[in-house]
Amino acid sequence: MNFKPYDDTFHPIARRLHEGRHRRTTGRASAAHVRQRTADSLRGAPQPGRLPDRLDHIDPDPRQPRKTFDDAELQHLAQTIRESGLLQPIVVYRTKDPTRYRIIAGERRYRAARLAGLSAVPCLEMPADFDTAMVDQLQLLENFQRADLHPLEAAAALESYIARHSLSQRQAARRLGKPLAFIAELLAIRKIPPDLLSREGVSRLPKQTLVEIARAPAADRESLLQRALSGSSLHDIRTQRSNRDSRTRVVYFSERFLLDGQPPIEVRWKKHPDDVADQDLIDALGAVLRVIASRRHR
């Protein structure tokens, strides 16, 4: 069969599980934490198995975060594959149909291989006890590594991931090994109405421009978006926001906790997300408990 032995330094997904940046007081996840949380969920790593050597046994994942693929880049990659072969295997898992496999990572390579005329590609199959509920987490990990994943796709995938697993922003940041500010900014983009996001040219706007538009009052967003599409710079968009304070800006963010059988609890911080640690949340909740306890004794 046409597959390569598994090496945990070879594939970006496996390598990402062993990487991470950590500043405990800033909400960044440690490499050990990302590795442990993901390993607990995956209960294994990609291993070689009996894989089909035909592309027509492999299917893309419809929930893949990346929805758009640049045709010119695919053609260039296809030419490279024709000349040198596919050097990096595609990561797959077996579906309920034992003859079908679904892609976790490598859809771009899969598409380019088809363009190149290949009938078979090297693959790594996840073990039989692989938790398929974690597919979206692995796909986000891989796609966040790619600079060309557009923020609209990243924001939509992140929002779906958080909703599917009932996570807070902080929990998502830990699992994905990303700063809390990165998570908060992507989710802010989802505040922009879909009818505005679907306009031609929006998919080419940079992340920070979209974040600034999302932070503006709802009444300002359409005009700011039009300015951005007309070529206004990030600085222009930022200064045109009607709710922008010329003084030193205090960044607010909130954490929402969904508890079984209980109403949701939301904590709103008057701090930058990177300046809030777990102990800050514990201290805040402890203060709330003390207030409740004092009311009971009145």
C-alpha cells in the first residue's frame, strides 16, 4: 500500500499537538496542556493501516473550515506533484462504511492530486478507536497554521466548534493553543450581519479590518464596510468608528459559561483578554459567593 510510516514530527497536525506558546497569566495554552487535552480526546495518534490506494475511496469533509481553494495555487501544487510526487500524506479516518475514508487534513493536496491525474495518494489512517467528535478540532489546528485561511472561514469554523462542544472562549483557546485575544477577535467578526459578509470583495479584507467593523455600532457597520471595500486603510476605518474613544482604549471581553440545568453565567472583564488568568476568574467568583452569603445573613 502507498502510505508512509507515522512520525509525530512529520505531519503538521501531529507536530501541532506537541507545540504551543504559554504565558500562564495571559491565557495562552501550554504545549503540555494542548497535548494532554487533545491526546485524552483522540486516544491515539495517526497510524498506518490498510488504506485504499485509490482516490475514489476518499471523501472530503463537508465541515472542513476551508471552503475556498485558489485555482492557481491548486494548479501550481498539481504541477509540483506531477514532478515530485505527493511528499506529505493525507490524514484520514474510516467512516461507518468500511470502504470509505474521510479527510481530516490534506484536502488541498487531495484536490491537487486529482488535478495531477493521480489515482492513489499516501495516507495516514487514524486508529479504530479515534474519537471522530474531535475532527473539527484537528482541522482547526491545521488550518490556523496556514496564513492564507481567510478570517471569515476561520471565524465561522471556530463559532461552530465552540457551539458543538459547548465551550467557553477560554476553553477553546486552551484546546487550540491560541491566545484568548485571537479567539475573541475571530468571534467578534461573526457580529457582522451575514448579508454584509456575503458582499463581493469582503472575503479579501484582512482580519483586523473586519474586527474593527465588528466593534463598531450596528448602525455604522455597513458604511465602514463600504469604506473598506473602497480601499480605506485600517487606520481610516478605526478612526471613523463612532464609538471609538480617542483616549487610551479599554478593551472589554466576556466569558460565557453554559451549565447543565442552570442559566448561563456571563463574566464581563474590563481588561484585555491576555491580562486575565484563571485565578482572576476564581477570585471574581469567590467575591460573588461572599456577596451572596452576606445577603443571606441580613
